[in-house]
Amino acid sequence: MSKRESIIRYFLIIKKLRQQAATFSEISDYLNRESELQGYNFTISKRTFQRDMEDIGSIYNIDIKYDFSRKQYFIDLDQQTEISNRIFEAFDIFNALNTSEQIGSYIHFENRRSQGTENLYSLLLAIKRNVQIKFSYHKFWENKSSLRTVEPFALKEFKNRWYLLANDLGDKKIKTFALDRLSELEVFNHKFQRPTNFNVNDYFKHCFGIISPNTPEPLEVVLSFNPLQGNYIKTLPIHESQVVLIDNEQELRIKIILYLTHDLFMEILSFGDNVKIIEPPSLITKISETSKRILELYS
């Protein structure tokens, strides 16, 4: 049995148990049907299935459990971490794109540059080992790249882009670096002492995006959306702090607690006339002034 068959079989087992719990007989029947459809041999014994469970757990950190009363195997989706959920999403995309080499007529891909994910593994390793790294970095507003030596603290995803949060040894400031503008990565053996009070989740707790806060404390931001836009906001919250204040036929009013950063301002601006800022006054003034400047461009 080839490694390719084993990997695809892992995906199929996970896919089956994500849908519903199943006995070994049901899993075996499912794999046999997929063997006929895909032209592979996914037939396995119960002993091989036990080994597959161990491999899936160790490689993908997905725990397959057994219900003795029902004699069914299952994946407890409620207990899965965000990392596991992302792996599930990767499985779904991989399986869809792996169905055929001729998929150009069926899928319209976004035309964009690489996300820089080729450096994710090395960066994560450096973060876990607390070792310095060096790379070439190109800012959008500069004509040439610059070499940076940093102490890497964490990785963050925002709007389908990945960022490195690190202490820049050039000026001793914590900065974010976009992975798609990072190249020529070198990982050193020189260790550094991570700040004991640093926690990436706390650092970004009241941030929208990756820009550092420009106010001493986060503020309560109250936004009123029209009902149609409100349906999207309810299903895809702006921030984890989002609380619904009013939800009726006239509006959806929410409260979020965030620093007033440029990222947040641009997000609110992107909703156009579908949103009205209720609080705070400083944000109302800023959006009003920006709207006037936009209007002047067309007057």
C-alpha cells in the first residue's frame, strides 16, 4: 500500500467520522466504496484501522474515540481546538482540489501573491525554541528590502494573511511582519529570553487586525447596522467581544471593546452606508471627516 493511499485513507476516515459516528463495519464499507470511485485500494483490517487511529492522533492531533455502548467510533467536534478545526478545513480543500488535475474549468481562484506560508514551519520552530532569526523584509512604501534580526514571539493570522510578531533587535520594539513580504529566512542557534509576562492572546485581545493600539485603553464601540447587513454581522462577528444590544426589524446594534486602530477604522469604513457609529464620539468625528474628504474627490 502506497503512502499516498494511506494519507488519502486518513482523510476519508476523518471525513466519515466528522459527518457522524460509525461502526468499523460502516467505516470499512465506506472505504470500499471510495476505493471503487477513486481507483485506489483503501480496504483495511481492524488492526490496520487501529494503527490509522494512532497515526491520525499523532500526526494531525485529532482524537478518534470509541463508544463502547454503541460500538461506534467518533470525533468529538466540541472538544476540538482551533488548530484541529483549521486542519479540518485544510482536509476539505485538499480533498476538493485533489479530485482531478483538470479543475480550472470548475474553480475560480483568487489571483493573489503567495501568503508566505512556506516559512510557517521554520518560524514556529524558532518561536518554540526561543532562538533568533534573520530575514529580508520589504515594506510596501519602501523601494528596497532591509535585513532584520529579531526575536520571534508568535504568529498571527488576519484576513487570510499571516504575520510574525517579534522583537526587532534594531530598535528593541515589538513589531508585526507580513510573511508574504519576508524572504531569505535564517534560523540561528542563539537563544533569547522570552518576556515572562508576554501572552499573544492578551496582546491582541482588544485589537482588530495587527496594528498596535494607539490609545491607552480599549474603548466601547457601538455600531448600528441595517437588518440585511446585520444578518452577516451576526453570522460573522467583527470581534470576539461582540455583544448584540438591539436586534429588530429596524437595526442590529452591537457593542465591541477594541483599541481604535487604523485596521478597525478601515473595517468600519468598508461597510459604507450600511453602518452608523453610535459611540465613541472620536470615531464619529474621524469617519465624518473622512467621508467629507471622499465626497470632495467627486465634487
